[in-house]
Amino acid sequence: MSVTLDMRKKCPQCGKKNIIEDKFCTNCGFEFKEYDPGDFVIIEHLKGSLYGSIACLVIFIAFMILITIAIPSQVGAQAIIPLIIIWPIVVGFLVWASRYLRGLSKIRKFVITSNYIEIIVPHKPYFRVNWSEFDAIEIQKREHQSWAVVPGRVIIGPRFIYFKIIFKGINFFQSYEFESGKDFKRKSRKEILIALEEFAQKMNKDYNGPTKK
């Protein structure tokens, strides 16, 4: 059975996919670090997600300020108590959002070669494992649904999806977990999982996880 590997790499500046042999992006001229033909390379940032999220936060804050001003003038003093309860929740959400968005504009990288797997994500420890060190790859998926309680109702927030890559061998165990959509784009996440399966087959390693079939 033939194995088809992704021979492209993404430009971190403009997002255009280039063939792996390109030393410079054919669209914007960004200079790539050289990799061998056949390597799987994703180099990207999430500036688009960052700008969109900031715009949504600005709209959300403006909306909350408008409500804070408008409701008491329409309803009266009895609206003060719900607002006192809601605003700490809003502030907590904004603190969480600032932490979540931190680092989206920085470069992240996922590289698979015939010798090693390398993962670089801002604000996470550098990760690298050699194929010779392990015998099997296992992929575990977990989901987290965020929510908040406000007077009289429960507000359902965004859902977060995580993928944990586990490398197992004789007297060897290492793992790396990344968040889909934050650490790597969702489309890139699919490409990463496909590449891991294909390289595991190529390197005669066991693979237990989502498959492209």
C-alpha cells in the first residue's frame, strides 16, 4: 500500500502553501528553514483568529456597558443587584479570554521527519522525540464544554477540543497535548493526525487513533 505524504508547508506570514523544497514563500518571500523532501512541515500563526477574537471582545464589552447604562434607567434600582452579580463574571471571562488569546500571533510549528517529531507552540515547553525511542503512537481526544451560571439560567460557552499524542516504547513514555483551534488551526490539526498515521505506517510503528480512512 503506497503512502502519500503532504509535501507542502505553510508560510507563517501569508498562509500560502508552498512545496517543501521552496526556500522562500512564492507569495510573500518569507524564508523557510530547509527541510528534506518528504518531511511534513506546518509553520503557522493564528493572527486571523486573534484579530477576530479581539473584535468580538470589544463588541461584547461595549454591549455590557450599554446594558449597564440602559437597564437601570428603564427598570430602576432593582436592576443594580443582577448587574453586581453579572459584572464579576464578565471580568472573570475577560481575564480568561486574555490568557486564552495570548500567543496567537506567534509562530507555532509541527515537523515530522524520518528521524524525529518536533513540536513548537508558544508558552509550551519545546517537544522533540526520535522515532527510534518508541514503538507506538496513541492519540487521545478530550472535549471540554465551558459554561457559566447567571441568575436564573446557565450560559453555555465555547467547546474546547484537545488531542493528546502518546509515544510508547519499552521503558519509554512521552506525551504532548495540543488544543485544536488555539495551538494549531483546525485544518492543520486534521493534517497533523493524518501525517502521524502515515509516518507511523512508513516507520513500522503501531498507531492507535483517528484514521483518514
